[in-house]
Amino acid sequence: MSGSGDEGPEAGASRAGGRTEPEAPGSALSVDLSGLLGQLARSFALLLPVYALGYLGLSFSWVLLALGLLAWCRRSRGLKASRLCRALELLEDEERAVRLGVRACDLPAWVHFPDTERAEWLNKTVKHMWPFICQFIEKLFRETIEPAVRGANAHLSTFSFTKVDVGQQPLRVNGVKVYTENVDKRQIILDLQISFVGNCEIDLEIKRYFCRAGVKSIQIHGTMRVILEPLIGDMPLVGALSIFFLRKPLLEINWTGLTNLLDIPGLNGLSDTIILDIISNYLVLPNRITVPLVSEVQIAQLRFPIPKGVLRIHFIEAQDLQGKDTYLKGLVKGKSDPYGIIRVGNQIFQSKIIKENLNPKWNEVYEALVYEHPGQELEIELFDEDPDKDDFLGSLMIDLIEVEKERLLDEWFTLDEVPKGKLHLKLEWLTLKSDAANLDKVLADIRADKDQANDGLSSALLILYLDSARNLPSGKKINSNPNPLVQMSVGHKAQESKIRYKTSEPVWEENFTFFIHNPKRQDLEVEVKDEQHQCSLGSLRIPLSQLLMSDNMTINQRFQLSNSGPNSTLKMKIALRVLHLEKQERPPDYQHSAQVKRPSVSKEGRKMPVKSQKSVSPSTGDSNTAPSTPVLGVDDKPVREEKPQPHEASPLGQRDLGRSSSSLLASPSHISAKEPTPSIASDISLPIATQELRQRLRQLENGTTLGQSPLGQIQLTIRHSSQRNKLIVVVHSCRNLIAFSEDGSDPYVRMYLLPDKRRSGRRKTHVSKKTLNPVFDQSFDFSVSLPEVQRRTLDVAVKNSGGFLSKDKGLLGKVLVAMASEELAKGWTQWYDLTEDGTRPQVIT
């Protein structure tokens, strides 16, 4: 019968009265042999590194370091898994999780804010639609992203997604806030507190290189703004829909496959930062996704609107801060080394560090763009710098709507979340004027009408909308399409568009802004380049004074490119706006005070800043899409600290500057680490490497008089080859360098052709070991035309290399060589004096 035929061997054994047949001796031996081989392999894998270290004569500390790193990796992955489980539990049963005692920082936004409403009807709708949303996302990955990646590079021609599963947990809206005050009557503004915690599986592979990677879970939390504008009298009643994040969302990713390496502590922050930067390029202010609902809507104006205003922040001083530094295990209390983190939306500044001072004076000024002041705040946090983890000294949050009403605020503010401490700020709300009637007064107020500098307080804002290009030349290879990008610069501030691959008629549709010191003297320089061959496809120079004479100070046209094809054009819309401070008439007894908002995250839930090894150069040549210009006010004088000491060599990074009040879990948000944002005219705000070199030079002097070249000299040959269309720089040698240690220095030379400070634009010599008079004799070239190079500056720095994990790394000297010379085609060989900041030699006192 069929029932007896289906019985397994276990059933047969039981009917036999528990008798079992003896196993063959070969099978038992094979099992033991495989286990023995596995044990031997594991033992060999453990002992091999120890034997190799002993054989090479290395220290046993490397074994301890490897074990510590392994334990750190496992702990980090365990914390990620626990945070994921906790977030999933909260999403599945919110009421039960709250009853079990969730921390205040993990609660949804509607618990903290009475004007934020729950949206369970919306969550139920999204949950019902989620399978169809997943189908759309999979189609987007396979039909849009996959072909785009394959076409980006020949090495990625075999790229494909093997699995795209977004998971069963839908996107959740934790709260909705609708703005009804201080908004245009023809728009509706919604803030959605969103959270997505998904056990998704997205696997990819590159068959050509046998490479497999993927993602097994993603968490993202943030505040998404939805703007419905303009409201119209016909169906569908709304002209367009705009979506963007007010600031970078919180992000955490668990990798799989080859990308598992990105979960290693240190690399996980780097990978999350790169992905957040990609998101920012599309979805964080000032970028946005705009969906037109009627054809008559001006899509460009909605996608890249003109900023509502500019906030000028005078970060002056603080008083009565807490002393966080202690000695002898807390028995002796010391002072603090305070610095400030200032944030307006997605723009972040860091002040300099004042050593051992509870009443620090910074006297720094920053300028930030404000695109959406309903819902945006000025956020300031003070920290005490420490070698391990910086201590919290207080915070402040000011509603920008109140600043706009008052126009000018100069007050002492009490710090929140700490028992004591006050902060002195001067805030100016600058409106954007489309006529030049007030320009002369603004220039006089910031003293830009007398000096010849291109940096300082801003008098105007340049807004550039880069649309497209036509009929670009093929570049170096005939009949081949270039990979065009556009570089724009005003003075030393430069920005760069995205790369468009394999096309001679690229479409960018990107927006850029520049702070302008004096539009009467400055020019906008634009160059279209081929990213693949690093050659120029055409250039353009527009004096900003031309905009002053244009209607509404705006030019919208196709510009003919020079040094390009006969019909090569670049379409741009350029607008200049004067930054004017409207001083309101107030009665003598008028009392004003900005509304200070209380933070929604408790001190226990706050993430402290940690040291990071990733550094972003504070050079004024680097600028983001929404640039922010740190300057020193004309009425502010540099204040010297009580004990001037060099800053720490490694810059500081903030882990949760972009946190959201709707965060459901304590997941870190890795923001690009920044050095203290340098003031342009302040000696004590120079980059850290320059300060350390200046301190070292004072120590070397030690009461003696140094020569004319205390840091030594470097010999360079500079010429431009018209045949090769390249600038050629030969680094011959250096002499009389300073010693970084008892054994001398390990110097090498690093060069940039400013304002380009990208990694691809860097040139480096080899390292000469233990010498103060190195000989290099190395030649380098930069692909740049003669007219263009005469507007550039060659940045040459001599640095000490040091060994692996060595502290003896730093600047030995610097020189800035202006390329505006008629002799550049002939060339010259010359010895240059090295200085701390590259300018002409200064007497060290």
C-alpha cells in the first residue's frame, strides 16, 4: 500500500524494537577526518599570523591590535543588529513599545510637538500600496539605474542587479505638520517625519570581475518637506509638487558580500557619508524633486528658487561656561577648550578652539543661505575639545522667523541643557534686492569700496542656473563624445557641476550660488571640460558689472563659448541680488527678544562628536552647492587667547549634526569631518597646519634672529607648452628645511593649481628620507590652456611624510606662485622662499 511505502528508515527502526544496524567503519572515520582537518585549518589560520610576525621580527602588539579590531567589528555589527531589531519592534507595535519604556529621543514627533499630528490613515494607505511601490522600485533599479551604471564606465559593462527586494516593512510617517502662518497664500507646506526600517535585500554583481555585493537592511529617518504650489483655480488645483529634506537624514546600512568591508569601524562612517552626499545632491536643500501637474508651471523656478534671505551670524563670545577638564582623576577641576558648531539647515560651520578659557571670545562671522525659514532654525552647540570624546557645554536653537521679523538681533542668550553659560550673538537678516540702488551703501558698510580684496563680508549673492550646452567639440579624440562638466569660479571660490557621460549636448539643470564681495570688480569664469581627457572644451568670462546694468539684474541666454567649436553654446540663467540690511525704526523703549526654541532631544539622547580621520580642506576654493562664507566682520578684531597653543592635528567630526526630532533609534549620522572654518582675515583662524608650523618656528627661534628664509627654499622651473597645451612644473630641490625630528625630516612636495583642489588635480613628488636638502628633479604637468593658466595660482607645499601611524606629519613650508606672467611661455627657473601660508615672507615676532 502507499502508506507503507512512504515510511522512512526511522519508522522501520522503531518497528524492529529499537535495534540499529551498525554503521560502516569508513563513514565514521570520514566524519572524524573532516572535523580533524577543519580543526587543523582553524589552528593553522590562527598560528600563521603569529609565526609570520615572529619570522619578520615584528612586535606582538600587532596581534593584539588585530584582535582588538576584530572584537570592535563584531561589537559594531552586534549594535547595528540590536538597533535594527529595536526599531522593527517599535514600528510593529508602537503602543506596546512606548509602554515598555522607550527613551524620549526614540519617541515619534507627535509626542514632543502639539502641532504635529499623527497620520495613521496615511500609514495604512502606504501599507496597502507597498507591494505595488516595491514593484515600481524594482523596475526603477533594473530599467533606469542598471543601464545608467553600465554606460558610465566600460569596466561596469557587466553590472547587474541579481535581486531587488525592498522588504515587507513599509515606509512610515510618524507625524505631519502643516504650516498655516508666515507662508504664501498660494502654497501649502507640509513637514513629514518619515522612518524606513527595512530588511531589504539588494544584491548586485559585476560578472567581468566576479564581484558580488549588496545590502541586507537599510534605516533612514528624517524630515521631508512637501510643498504644493502654486494653488490654482482649475483642476487639479495644485500646479506642482516639490519634495526635499530640510537637512541630511539619518542613515544606517548593513552591507553584505564584498561590501561587508564597509561595516568595519571607520569605513562604515565613510560609506554612509558618501551615500548621504549622493542623497544631498538630489533631495536636500537647495536641491529638490519637483513634479509639475500642469504644463504652464515654470519648472525651473520651482526646482531652484531664489533664497528667502541670507543670515549673517556674528559668533562673538561666551561667558561662565562649565569647566569640563579635570586632573588627578577628578580631584582637581580645570577649565575647558570650547568651540562652537553652528548649523543653518544643511550648512555647518565650526569655530576655532579657544584653549583653557571659560569666557572665550571668538569674534567670527559666518554667512548662510536660508531657503525655507518656516521650520528652519539656527542651531548652535558648544563643546569642550578633548582627545577622546568632546564634552557638551550647551546648546541654543533660534527660530529664523523671529530673526526675519527683527532684522537685527544683538543679545546674550542663555544656553540650554546645562546649569550655566551664556552666548553672545549678533544676527543680521539680509534681504535680497533685485536693483542696484543700495549697492554703494552696502559696499561702504562692509568697506568693500576701498579695499581690493575679493574675500570678506558679502555685498551680493550670485545665483546661477546651469541649463545645458550644445554642439560641444569632441575633445582629444575625433568623432568621440566627451564627458562634459562645468567648472565655475568667482575669485578663489569654485564649484563644479555633475558629469554627463558620452554626449556633446549635455543637460545639467543644476543651481549654484556664490557670495560676492564686490560685484563691480569681480568676474564669473566658466569653463567646460572633458572629464575623461582633462581638456578644455570651451570657456567664458562674464564681468558681474554687466549684471548691474541688466534688467532685474538677470541674464537668461545662450552664451557663445570661446576656444571651442564655432557653434558651441552654453545656456545659463544668472541673477545678482544685493544683500541689504533693512533697519527698522524702533521706539527708544522697545524690547525685543528672539524666540529660543527648546531642543526636542534630551541630553541623554544627544550624540557627542567624535574624532574622525576624514578631513575636508577648509580652503575657500572648495564650495558646496549652497555655499557658506566664513568671514571676519569689519568691526571685529581678532582676540588672542590667554594661552595660544596649536590645535590638535586631527580635525573634529560631528556624528549627529543632522539628527531629526523624529528619530526612532540612536543611529549615528556621519557628517563630513571639518576643520575649524577659517576666517579670511583672522590670523588665529588660519588652518591648523599653518598654526603648528608657526608655533614650531617660534620654538626654533628661541630668542635668536632667524635669516631671511627661516623655513628654507624650493627651486622650481615653470613654463607653459603651447604644443601640448599644458603647464609644466619641474620640482628640482629644496634647501635648508627645518627638522621635524632628531633625524631630520622626510620631505615631499605637494602641488595644486588653484582653485582646483580635487584629488585628481593634486601632484606629489616621492619622499626623501632623513634630509633637509632633498633633491627631487621630477616633472609634472597640468592640462590647461595659456589664457586659463594666467588666471590661476600654483599652490606648492613642502610636507613631512613621517612613517605609518607616525605623529611626525605636517607642513614644512609653502609658496603661492601667481601664473599671471607674460614670460610663462618662455619659462623660468627660480628659488622661492617658503613661508607658513605661502605669502611673502613675514618677520616672526
